[in-house]
Amino acid sequence: MPQHFLLSRPAKTLSLAQVFRMSDAEAEAMFCKVRWLETEGKPVCPNCGGLDAYDCRRPNGAPRFRCRACKKDFSVTSGTLFASHKLPLRAYLAAIAIFCNEVKGKSALAISRDLGLSYKAAFVLLHKLREAMAEEMKGRTVGGEGKVAEIDGGYFGGYIKPANIKENRVDRRLGRNQNGKRQAVVIVRERNGRSLPAVFRTEGQALSFIRSRIAKGTVINADEGSSWDALHAQYEMKRINHQEAYSMDGACTNWAEEFFSRMRRAEHGHHHHIAGIYLLRYAQEASWREDHRRMSNGEQVHMVAGLAMHKKSSPDFVGYWQRHKSDGATAH
């Protein structure tokens, strides 16, 4: 019986013990190499692009560089998701390693205990990592001539607790008995390729998104939900009735179902409730984890760190606990 990839030696190339054995200087050097890959870790001024910078940190102070061209000070995290960080860089590297090692996700409460952070700090940090993962999906299209893609939708949030007495219970599937908070996560996934999630009020509202992100000539597999009927005009479609079979005559949505399996396990096992304005971030995290499931944890850590270091300041988490937005306005 073949061994599962996660149990194999190639899957484990970085341990948390290795991270904690690093010195602060080694962690700093790693972040420098990740951010300034083209110059092999030599600092590049984010203000003017100058290559002539020198170390100007104070004794026992945070890492700091000064550009000889524009005289501006900057650090390895200036202008990135980790700008104005309070923790040492080694702690951020450890947070990324812990986050990547959990194949179904990591709760903010658990990582706050692991690293001795407040819950709020851990919550913001994990959402910044999810933003970094989402950078990889910007402008992505899937499929193409002769390729196969699968689409499916799943509903999250808006839980209605049933009444205690049976006679008082209502059919919670009907719209009039819902609270309006339920949202549909729609996944577009190419077989043996990448995936792309999005969030809508209903599956039917995802049609324009699907048309813009699936290339012409792609064969689309979907279930028999009426929301997908309109796609027959633009694509060759294969439909599967899940009441009869999970796969039949070459039609199935198993790749899309794998995404929802990972996301549901993350919801039930770690987060317990994912909905509202952050639902898309959790869906993007599940998509990234599914796409890179055959990559070693060391490669995942370097990739997430690289995405975070090349991502501008977070549009959602600027300032202290969302009190200040990037434009200086106060969040309400």
C-alpha cells in the first residue's frame, strides 16, 4: 500500500524546532532573501529603488537600513503585510510554519497559545497570511482547450437553531425561515490544476464570475443544480446526478468536493464558525492548501513568507485592531 504524501520524508523539510533554534540574525537573513530575491538578500530601498543602503540599527534595536540615495530609513518588512511589526521576525517565521503545518487550518486561539500572543494579535496575523495566499489567485483563469474544470457550490453561515418543541419547528431550508446571513462559496477547479473560490448570496449569482474565469474550450463538470443550466450556451457541459452516482460516464465533481471537504473540516475542527465578511478569506485559504497539498512544508513556508513580503499593507487590518484604515479614516 503506497504511503500518503504527508507521512513521507519529502513532505517534512522544516520543523518548528529548526525555527526556534534560529537566531534573530538568521531569521532576518531569511526574510531578506525572500523579499529581495533578485539581489540575493541585499536591501533595496522601497522608496526610490536604490541599491546602496547600509545598516543603521541602534544598539539592541530593530533591524534598520538607510538608503544613501534618498536618506530614507526602512526595514525588511517596510511596505509589506508585516510592516510596523512588534514581534521579532523569528516569531513571524514560527507563526507561518505552524500555520502551514496544519493541513486543515489553524485557529487563532490555538496559535495565540502556541506563541503567547493575545487572541486579537493572532486573529489579525492569520488573516494577513490568508491575504498573502490570496495574492496568488489574482487574475487567475482556469481551463482551456481540451481541459476539464469542475464547479460546485456550498453554503456557509446563517445557522438557525431549531425550536425546542417539535410542533414549533419550521423548515429551515425555506427562504422565509432564514436570517439572510447564509452565503454560497462557489469553487472553480481545473482537474490536475489550480482552483479559484468566490462568495455570493446564491449559486446563481456566480455565473458571470464563472464565465470570466473559465477559458473558452473548457469542458465543465457540474451537478444537476439548475443554477448551472445557463452555462450550456458557452461551454460543453457534463452533468452528474449525485442521487444516482458520484461519478458516471466521465462526469463527476470530485475535485470540487475535495475542496469543500477540506473547508468543512477546517470549519468543524478548528474554526467552528466561518461566515460573514471573512468567509472569502477562509475559502481562499482552503483553496491554496488544496492546490499545494503535494508540496513540502518547508516549501509552503517559503512561499507564504514570500507572498507576504511582496504584498502591500493589508486593506482590512491597518492600524490597531482595525481602528484606522490606510487612508487615515476611522473605521466604524
